[in-house]
Amino acid sequence: MIKKLIVFNFIVFLISLNAVHSIEPDIFVQSTVNRASDTLSADKTKEERIEELKQIALDTVDIKGIGFYSLGKHRKNLTSDKKKEYSKVFKDYFLNSFSSRLAEYSNPVIEVNSKEKINDNYTIVSSTLAATDKRPAIKIDWRIYTKNPDKPLIRDLIIEGLSLARTQKEEFNSIIQGADGDVEVLFVSLRNFSKK
Amino acid sequence: MIKKLAIILITTLALTVNTYAGSDGELLLKKNDPSNVKDCFEGFNRATFAFNQALDGILFEPVAKAYRILPSPVRTGVGNSLNNLSHLVTIPNNILQGDFKQAGINTGRFVINTTVGILGIFDVATQMGFSEYVKEDYGQSLGTAGVGPGCYLVLPVLGPSTIRDTTGSMMNILGGDPWYNVSVKNDTRYFNEKDYYVSRGTDGINFRAKNIESFDNLEENAIDFYASVKSLYLQDRKQKILNSKGVVDTMNDSDWEEIEDK
């Protein structure tokens, strides 16, 4: 009986341990949004905001995953050294693009509405960016990569049904195809963007 | 000239219709996937895109910015009124897509908003509990019937389109838009062609005014702005043709799964 009780308690302990450590995707999104919102509404210089936003992106976005997704079929033609180089170039590009996109906003209000688990790897979290007097409310869905439930990561933002990752993938493909399949041209474009 | 252009477009469109017309949603999804839409006229498209951008910088963006100075209730009223007018194209397309229930709802909304809502300025129907209004057009109806998008096309002034969607737009001036029929095509005592073109122009300005920051942000952060706009347009059309609000319906997860072995 005591043995059974110990086993039972141990199982309950394991379950509770898991519950403590795994983060629900919707809570993850809300906390990320709150973090970004705090940064944007704080009395800081633009440069300070950008640095903080970059750190938020490093903590919450699967930059490497998005980078390879954006490369699409061209990823298969890269050597492992080129993949490493691309990951670095893409990371710089992404952080610059991400922070400059957000830095212009002041205190955006985003409300998380619901979540839908697609499979063990992905959950879509639905949210709404509140309307202002200049623009209507905007529906934003977040593709959250949940393979490691303890550390969910953002892989895509889907704004009014339009995927930013998908758009970027087609943009990159257009650049590479325009250069007759030369991926180096994309590397140059990404580096130039990061220097802006 | 317009008749000739319509015939050319319809003929080209006929060539894009394949034997799978009218098949299931999965095929519809595949056909309308942005990556499957060919950019057959890329040189022409990029030139037209550059022209449109210049025109936007000189004309549309400044006008849209000026339009935004108007008080919010005025802009809302203008937007409502234009939305109300678009029911005249949406309702026949609800019917063409076999969605008779939605056609009935939209007819009710149009009647209420045109009368009680004073020519659509006030969206009384939504306040009465009518479901959210979703626009439909002839391009979407062709897509729903299984017609593939054909090549991507950038039209001067009008912007991104496809062969199918351009053909759909031509249907508006070939009798499919009652507003065009009573204002431009037929000489009525109440409306003339100026009313039609003003309404279309205002619709464009209203759209541009709502998206000034989004467009600027997109342009500033794009490496290839043309490719970004093309992707966004084709994604939007795909979603509209599938009448899908959920991203899960339109996203192909294999896209993402392929990077698992990165």
C-alpha cells in the first residue's frame, strides 16, 4: 500500500513538474507581446528600443528555423559551411528587419483570443491588434513551434491570413531565381540590408 | 477595344482551365497556391509595378494622406457606403458560387443599409446582428468553379492581378455590375459615369488610406518589394477563393516539416 502511494505520489509529482515547466503557447504569446509592449511604451531612445526588441526576438523567435524555411528548395544546394554562413547573415538581417518594423509602433495593444493545436509541433495562437483612429483592428495569428514544450518559439506571423514567412520565402526565391540560382546574390542583398 | 481585350482574356483564361475544373478543395488549394502561379510576364509586370509605384508616390499616397485628415466618422461613413455598393457584385457571385443562404443575407443587409442606413452610410445591419460582410467577385467565382489563376499580371493603376482575376474584373463592365450598368452603360436620369468613377476612385483611396503604414513598412523592409506584393496578393486571393478565415485551412504544413532536418 505504501509502495503504491509512493509510486502514485511520484507520478503526480512528475505531472506537476511538467505542468510547471511547459509553457502554454497562448500564455507565451501574451507574455512576449507584453514584453514588447513594455519596451515600446517605455521612455527610451529608439536605439535602446531596438536593442531590447532584438533581445526579445533572440529569446522568442526560431530565427534559424525561419531562415531555412525562407530559403526553401535552395537550402538543399548549400554545403554545411554555406549553411552556417547563411544562418549568420540571415540572423543579422532578421534582427534588423524585425526591430525596425516594430520600433515605429508606440504601445500596440494586442489581445490573445484563442489557440488551435495543429499537431505536436505547432499551435496557432489567434490574437487581435486593437484598432486606432488611423487603421482598423488587425487579426494576427502566431505559428508557435512547440516541439520542445518548455521553450516554445515563434515561427511565423500570419497577418489577416497572410503569412510573413511565406512572403519572405517567395521574396528570397525571386531574388535567387533572378540571379539564375546563385544564392550568393541573396547573401549580398541580406548583408546590404543589414548595413542600412 | 475593350471587347477585343475581353475576348483575348477569356480565350487565354479558357486555356488555363484544365480538365479538373470543379474538383475538390484540396485541388483548389494546390491550384491557387502562390508558388504554383507563374510569372509569365515578369518583365512587363515589373515595369508596370514601377510605374504604379511612381503614380502612387505622386498621386495616391498624398491623396490618401489628405483623406485621412477627414474626421473618423466621415471616413467610416464613406467606407460603409462603398461597402454597401459592393453588395451589387457580391450578391450575384454568392449565387454563382451556390451560396444562396449568403446571397439572401447580403440582400437583406443591402436593403436595410440602403434604406434605414441612408444609402449605406450607416451599417445598421451589422448592429442588428447580421454576420460579418465578406466581399465576393467574379474572379473568386471563377476560382471556386475550378478555374486556375493563370499567369500573374500587374495592371497599370489597378495593380496586382492574374489572368483569371482580370477576366473576372472584365465581367463587371460586361453587365455583371449593376452599379456600372446604371451609371455608365445605360443613360439614366439619376446617375452618370462620373458617379461610377468617383466611387471606384474613392474606394481605392479609402483602401490606400487604411494601409499607409503597412505599405511603408513593407516597402522599407523588403529586399524585393515586387516579389513581396506578388506573394501577398496571391495568398490573399487563395484565402478568399477558399472562403477561409482560419490559417490552418490554407497553410501547407509540409512547407515547415521539410526544415526539421536542418
